[in-house]
Amino acid sequence: QLFLLTDSHHVSVPAGANTPPTETDISSCPVLYFGKLYTTIYVSKVCLRGPYLRFHCLHKKYFQCQITPLLIVIFPVRCVVYSTCTVTGPTVIDFNGHVSSVQDRCAYTLMSAAGLQLLATFQERRRKDVSFLERVILRLDGSGVDIHLGQGGNVQLNHTTLRLNSSAQLIHGVELSKDKSRVTAKVTFSNYSTSILFDGTTAQIHVKGPGSLQGLCVNSSSLSEVRLSEFSSSSCETQYSEPADGRIDCTMMTARCNLLKEAPFTSCHSHVDPEPHVTACTSVLCLYPAGDGLRCQFLEVYAQACSLHSNHTLEGWRSKASCSPPQDLCQDTSCSAHEFCGEDMSGRPRCLCRAGFASKYRTRGALGDPTVCRENSASVSLAACLLAEKGINHSVLHLNDHTCTGQMDEKTHMVTFGFNTSKPCGTVISVAKNKIIYSNTIKTDNSSTSGPISRQSLVNVNFSCFYSQPDVKSITVMQQIISGSWNYSLSMSMCADLACTQPIDFSKGVQLDQTIYMSIETDGLDGNLINMKTESCWATNNENGNGGLRYDLVKNGCSNPQDSTVMIIPNGKGTGSILVFRMFQFRGNNNKIFLHCKMKLCLKSSPSCQQVGRKKRSVRPDYEDENPAFVTVALGP
């Protein structure tokens, strides 16, 4: 960082000398630095360059602990500040090089000066306990103009979206442009200018000019003083804690952040102190997974800060750090309020769920909201971001009738599937005692793929509604009712505990020898009379259940006597059971197994309906199901 004076001012340090820090009187041109007037500085180096003297200097107050920003004195006696504030992820590196972290999801004033306020909002992404810079707002004093810089290169003037490109556009005195990786905003007033670079995760604010400034960029420890109720929810100050991510190697991440202390970054150390950037890097990457470009983000930020301060371009750092040039990962991707743009499992940009939004679904292993039942119709809404997390494209889903696809809400990105009596979409309508049950399935199938493999996850989401039996004359689709047969909806969940309060997250893999609790239930049945019996369960190394390797867990209604880990336990609800076993794998190269089960409904009064002992041959009761239900679930890492 530098301090310059015109050669008309006297400084008692010989040009070209490197001396111990010397106190220098600058009372002829005192520096007003963020509200405090400085008349002396400590000069450590001076050299003559053209009509200017250039000094490496330290404020007396911060001698041996802090480097000042770049200060320039221009004849006749006008003091100017050059400095950069960096906000990346949750961290703020202020003009003084101090580092603070935003722990909540509120809005803050980054910088306030005559004519302009820079505001910022923060939101969580993959973890509830780590917030990220979400949006930067330029508020022009007295004009009622707010310019919002958002993710995906989205820029709005108040509530109107602007179309930008690499050619600068002047809008209300603000020069706006957009390239493949970031949006740039520049604003100039009579005595200072500011440029803001924002790529959706990082904002770099470069200021040139005098005057009194306030905000996080001036003092990053003043969080409570500059927090804004505007643009903040009433619960934004709530802070969360989550278990540490065991996949993160903090030692490895720290070593990566310390690359900023090595060549070629050392060529910029005289311009930008690397320590605040190393601190910001390690504080984030030791807590948050290094996806969504974070692996290179902090190195990129330092290189950009170097360029802003010195017009010096760092060469060769990308090859050393294995970082590609900035990409338009989320350019023009528009996500809803509960989503953020990140990388899916294949590395492609997708709108993913914020942790706070997703938690209410993940705790019950759901992909969306409960079924909504209305008279003669039913609908269910799935969250597109939850589907995206599992690599499922909502556009390939349909109901039993392939022409019935989901409709996405452009604002919420919830995908709704539904049917009614005028458009049944392949709905199966069945009668059970005094109820009429309407059921359908959201699914994908293999018909859209060719060849022996598929990279599209298979989906099979059953949903149904039932009603008390109305007057037969009022049913417009009564011809579809097949009375006398047992039709039922079946649900199955895989859990880590017997009470099934902890659904298994298959995206994180299943450990060998882990105890699995598979709960099987039915809906719409009278548990006093009817039971759901697990007739057989077996594992194979292929999806169709036949051929290849096979291992029996349940056979003829009884657990495998040669595997002591297998048990069948009544679920206590009358119409289902819990299959307990320990996770295993087939010997060889198979890294996934498929579990297949056949279940059937039976009357509890029937001797063959008991889930104990080996099945005995008996005459089939009048109300037993002639076609047992068959389900398949894939298990693996």
C-alpha cells in the first residue's frame, strides 16, 4: 500500500533510501482517513518517480500491526483514498484489512457515502450455519433508485430486470456492464468514485476519493450497528449449528489457502496483504464443502484485488492451483427465493435448495408437500430443487398417462402434478369398504433411453386421495370402479432407527454392516381387520429381480434362518411391518444392490396371515389379494 505527495511538499527522507520507519510531518496536507485526521505518518521507504514521491507508509496508530490503504495527495493539497473492500461468501475484508464473518441471514450496509449507499443481503446455501453474500444493492440518495445485483448476472432497476452485456450502459448515473463471469457497476460523484464487481458470491468494492465513509467496509466488526431491517426477515438474526462435515479435510484446505503466501502470489504482496485473504479462505473452506467454485474462489479474489490495486496481472497461478478461468456457471440462471445456483452431482449449474428450506422435507424423506385432496381431484407438489439434488430433471416426470406432466410455478419452482374426473391421467380408482380411493404415480421410465445404461434416476412416487362413499349417481367415472377387489396404496421408507425418525440419506451412501430398518405401510385400510404381510424379500445385483446373483432375506413369510441379522417386526399400526437387516454387498465388482419384496394383504383372522414361522399351505381366504404387491428399491453407496 502506498502514500504519494507532490514534489512541492517537503519530506525529510532522502529519495531512493530504505530507512528504519521515520515519523514524517504531513500537517501541510493532513489526511482525513475514515473520520480521523492524521498529521504524521511513519515512512518506511521512499523513492522518486516522475513529479511524485512514493512512500510505503504506516499510520502511527497501527505501526507494526496494520498497513494503510493507498493514499494519494494531489496538488494543490487534495487528499484521496484508494482502497478495496472484499465481501466473499460470509467474510468481509474491510478497507483496513480486518476480517469478520456474517453469521446470520440479515441485510447490512457495506458502505455509506455522500450520494450512495451500498447494501448487501446474506442467505444460507448448503448449510444453515454458513451464510453467503446473496445480493448487492446500490441505493442512490434522493432519487428513489435501487439497483439490485443478484445471482446469475441478474440486475434489476427497482423491480425491472435490465438486459446488460459487455458494453457499458449509463443508468441513472451508474455505468453498468456484464461479462461472462461478473457484473460491474461504476458510479462517479464530484469528489470520489466507486466501482463494484459482483459475480454472485463475491463483491469487490474499489473506492477512490476523500470523504467520510461508514459501514462494514470501514469497520467490519460493526455488524450490529449497520444491520438493516429492510431486506431482512424478522428471524434473520437466528443462528444455527450443524454437525461438522466429515468429508472436509481442514489440513488440506488450509494448505490450499496458504498458496496465497507462495509464488506467484508473492509478486503482489507489496500491494495487497495476503493474510486477510488466507484467514477468510480457511474460515470458510474448513467448514463448508469446496463445491460451487469455492475451491478457487479465494485465490481468484486475491488476484482480482491485486489487479485493482496495482494494474498488476498475476501470471501462472491458475496452472499451479489447477484453476480454470472464471466461467459463466450460473449466468442468466434464475432461482427462486428458497434456492441458490450451484453445481449438481454432475457439475452442471442447477437451482439447488437452501438448507433451511430443504430441512423440513429431508427430515421426513420427502421430495415435496403432502397430497392436496379436493372433491374429485388430487394434486401433489414436488420441489424442483430437491429433485435436482438427486439428479432428477423434473421435465421427464409424468403420471400414469405419459401426457400428464408437471407444471412448474415460475416464482416458487414447485412442480405440481394432478388429476381430476375430467382428466384422470391414468388414475386407478378403487373401492375399499366405505371409501373410494383415487391413486396415481409420478414416474419416469426407461422408454426415453436407449442402450443398456441410463444416467437418469428412476422415480416412482405414489400419491392418492380417498373419500367417503358418495351417492353412486353423483360419480361421473363410476364405470372405472372395480368393486370387490383389494386395491391399496403402499408406502415404504428406509430408516436408521426402529421408530423410523431418521430417514436414511442415500446421497451420502450406506455403510456396510449398517442396520437398515425398512418400514412398509399401507393407507386406507382397517388395521383391525387387515394386515400387510411380507411374503418374500431378496436382493439381486440387477433391477428386474431375476437372474444374476441373489440373496434371500425373507422367504415364505419367514426370515432367512441362516442370517441372524434379519428380523420382521410388526410396526404397531396394524397394516404393516418393519424388515430389519444389516447392509451387505455381493462379492466382486458390484457396488449397488437391488432389494425386491412381495407383500400381500390378508385378513388377520386367517392363519396364513401371521408373520411368524414358515408359511403353511391353506385355502386362500375370500378377501386375500390374488396379486401381491411387488416393490423394488436400489441400495448402494
